[in-house]
Amino acid sequence: MPRKVLVFLFRGVTGMIETFFASLPNSLSVLRLWYLRCAGMKVGAKCSIARNVYFLGRVELGDGTAIANNCFLNGAQAGIKIGRKVMIAPNCVIVAFAHGNDDLSVPMIDQPWVEAEVIIEDDVWIGANCTILKGIRVGRGAVIGANAVVTKDVESFAIAGGVPARKIGTRLKSVC
Ligand SMILES: CC(C)(COP(=O)(O)OP(=O)(O)OC[C@H]1O[C@@H](n2cnc3c(N)ncnc32)[C@H](O)[C@@H]1OP(=O)(O)O)[C@@H](O)C(=O)NCCC(=O)NCCS
């Protein structure tokens, strides 16, 4: 059988297996974690990954991190590193790449990706429907409000929100 056909079949089968485990009910998320670890992803202890969460490229999750339904994380080669006890609410998108768009003579789909690592430090809470772009670091204990598009680093314990995300508060006020 030609190599192209084999590759096509292999991708189809692995895609179906991935979709099967992603679509399991949340009560069976332990099987989802088992599959992701078998597939080579670094997933810490006591993580929880809800239904319809998709991972592509290099993604690492620290211990006790929870990702809610319908999130999409693509670490590409640069990677997405998520620390410990991080909460990611439903419908978030985190990507460690952007499509190249500098060359007007080449369709963007054919331009190389521009990649940069994303780091989400420990104890971060990312609200629903957020997008976090390539190269971003979200500092420890920060909160990202619902619907934010994060285009710049967020300092530790800051509360950030909006499009593009800006600092709208800090958690440090309660200890001052
Ligand atoms: C960011 C968040 C935690 C702030 O909560 P809070 O500390 O109670 O803040 P407040 O409601 O007092 O708002 C403080 C200011 O920030 C603004 N703000 C609050 N949430 C915002 C958001 N998501 N985006 C932009 N601005 C926001 C408010 O309008 C207010 O501005 P003002 O002072 O000019 O009136 C909260 O609004 C939020 O987005 N939580 C995420 C909820 C979620 O996604 N849950 C999913 C399940 S985990």
C-alpha cells in the first residue's frame, strides 16, 4: 500500500481515538488522563480535564490543574507550560503560535508559523472564553477575567480583563 495511504489511515485512526477519549463524560475523565499520558503528554497528578478539550503540540500540565469543557490548547513546538493548581474555565484558547502574515505575495496559510512559548504559572484562574496568545507569561496567582484576549504578560496576583487584556485590579490589596 502506498505510504501516503498508510499515513492517511493512521492519522484517521489516531484522530478517532483522540476524539473518543475527548468526548467521554466528565465522570470518566480518569480514562482521558490515562490516554493523554499514554500519548506522551506530561500531565501532573490529580489533574482534571473536562469533555471536548483538545491538545496539539507540546503541552505540559502541573499537579492539580483543572481544565473545563471546550478548551483548545496548541503548544506547537514552542510549548505551553501550565503550572500547579491552575483553573481554566470553559471555551478558552491558548496557542503558542501565530500564522506568519508578513509576506503579501504568499497566502497566509502557506507562511511559516511564528512560535513562542506560553507559560501559565501556579495558582492562576483563567475565566471563561479567554484567548491567550503566543509568548505570554501569566504570573503566579493572577486572575484573567472572562472574555479577555491576553496579548501582553500579566504580573503575579494581578486581575486582568478586556480586549486586549489590561490590569483591572490586584489580589494583593487584600493583604496590604
Ligand atoms: C475578573 C473577575 C474575577 C473580577 O471580579 P471582581 O473582583 O468581583 O470585580 P468587579 O466585578 O468588582 O469589577 C471590578 C472592575 O473590573 C471590571 N471587570 C470585571 N470583570 C471584567 C472582565 N471580565 N473583563 C473586563 N472588565 C471586567 C468591572 O467592570 C469593574 O470595572 P469598574 O471598576 O470600572 O466598574 C470577574 O469579573 C470575572 O471575569 N470572573 C470570571 C468568571 C468566569 O469566567 N467563571 C467561569 C467559571 S470558573
